[in-house]
Amino acid sequence: MLGTFLITGGAGFIGRHLARELLAHGHRVRILDALVQQVHGDGLPDLPEGVEFIQADLRDMAAVSRALEGVDGVYHLAAEVGVGQSMYEIERYVSGNDVGTAVLLQAMIDKPVRRIVVASSMSVYGEGVYVDSTGLTHDRVRRDGGRMKQGQWNPVNPLGSELTPVPTAEEKPVDLASIYALTKYAQEQAVLIFGRAYGVEAVALRLFNVFGPGQALSNPYTGVLANFASRLANGQAPMIFEDGRQRRDFVHVRDVACAFRLAMERPGIAGHLFNIGSGRSYAIADVARMLADAMGAGLILPDILGRARSGDIRHCFADISRAREMLGYQPRYLLEDSLYEMAGWVAQMEAHDRGSEMRRQLEQRGLVS
């Protein structure tokens, strides 16, 4: 059934792709976005033709109420994004993410919708799931700061034995390692609690590392691939904390947009959480080298810092079995097949490298060790 959908934060990277996905399937789209300067610069990004746009802060109750008029469902994507920055701009993240969500939900009491789908984050897991040499699963792993200062980056079991990372499923207990993770968990849980209380179907998608054309190249707190691309486009080496062997799951933005559409359409999924990733893992240093090759900058090797950043985890990548089974989600755009497309897009853009500024901000506050 065709409908009208509100996307909060819809002028952002994922929101614009989601808007195109919805329009392509015949839906009507309304976007509410504050156009934060750190993300958007000084202008309005190119929005798909046919989108209704409202510029307003999500904490503006009157604007949010207007945006909800005649809406069948809400995609809640609006959020401040950045693990490192969240550790020193704490009020900004808690206010923007959690108070913003509270205002949206309160407005929905008088302007109810059928379903709300909220963008959560893999950051809520902290470390991913591991197994030891006996096959025993460890899902509450934390790294020892003393070992990390000695350059021993991988977590170990209580006896000091090495652990092997395995895919992380939704059942893993959360372990919040950053203010950003705390706010994303609060967002998803507030939406799910609201849904149960008010009879609104609520679904949460825990997104892994999203990449693709359209990502902000001048925001050092955005996705790692965009940060690498910005550095390389300016002839600079990508900066990598620790030793570069930490593993992540990279998922293409078009696959993420499809997952959001499916999460609004599929019956019988209210109250559920879903991992949205590729189901594959990649070492960060390998990703930097692959991107450099795609951009014709293969001689620029990554700068391996050998230092740890507060709030970072070692390994986490997605088990997407539940999304496959219940949403019909199937990633189509794998990282290794998509880097030349991204390189071509970067070549057409102006990228202001602010990676050194980000590192300096963290070091001044003692958040890099």
C-alpha cells in the first residue's frame, strides 16, 4: 500500500538514499532536517525531486507536529553522529539525540502513525562476540587498558588466552562504550517503549558501518571510509588508530535504504531489532589500502598510529540472519565491488580534510592513549 512517510534527518547521507528508495516505489516523502553545518556545510544538499522539505530542529515541537500531519509512518534517522566527538560534546549528543527523540515521540501522541522505524547503531554492542579455543562463547568482553598501553590490542579471556571474533547477533547484551552509543541505545529503546505503550508498530535497525556515494567528506566524525577518502583526495595518508587489524562490517547505503523500506513494509515485525550489515568483516588497514588503490593513490600507505581512542572497540561485525529471515533483507553491494564507484564520486567532489583537527581535539582532552 502506498503512503506518505516522514524522514527525520532526511537530508543526510542515509536519508537522501532512503528518500530515493521510497519515491522509486511510489511513496510520498517529507523530510525534516536541521541542516547541521558540520554535516551539510552552508547549503542545502541535492534532494530528490518531489520531496517535501521542512528545515527545523527536531527539538522544535511545533515544527515536528506540522511535519507529522497526514503521515502514515516515520523513519527516525535524525542524530548527532560521532563516537569520538560524543566523548567531549556530551550535552550536544544527549540533547540532539535523546531529547530530540523525546520531542518526536511526544508529538506522535497527538499525531499517531502506523509504524516508526528508528536508526540505531552497532555501537550499542561495544565489543562484538568472541569464542575461545574451547569453543566457549564470550559476549561481555572488555579490553584491559594496561594491555592496550603495551600495544596488545586484542581482548583475552579471564585466563589470558586469545579470543577469536565471530559474527554478533541481536541477542548479545549491550555494552555502551561511548556517549554516542548511550544515546543511540536510548533512542532505540525509547521508540520501542513508546510503541508498546501507544499501539504504534516500532522497529529498530542497528546499522553497521555505512558507506557509499553522498557521505559527508568534510566531517571527520562521519564514517571511516569517507574519512579515508577525504585524506586520500588531499594527498594525505589515512589515519588509523591501534594497529589497523581491527575488524568491521561495511554495508552499502543502498542496501541500508532497502532495509529501511522493508522494515516499514513487512508485517509481523513490531517490537523487533535487526542488525543491518553486509555479514562480512574487513580489517580497517586493508580497507584503507583497497580504497587508495581504487582512487589511484596506491602509493599512499595508511598512517598506523599505534594509539587507542577512547570509546573504540576492537572487533564487531554483523550476524544478519534475523534480517534475512524476517525482513527479506539481502545485501547486494559488497565493499570490494563498490570502491571504484565511490572513488569516482569522490573525484567529482571537494573534500576538506579535517582529520588532523579531529585527532588534535581528542588528544587535547586525553581521549587518545
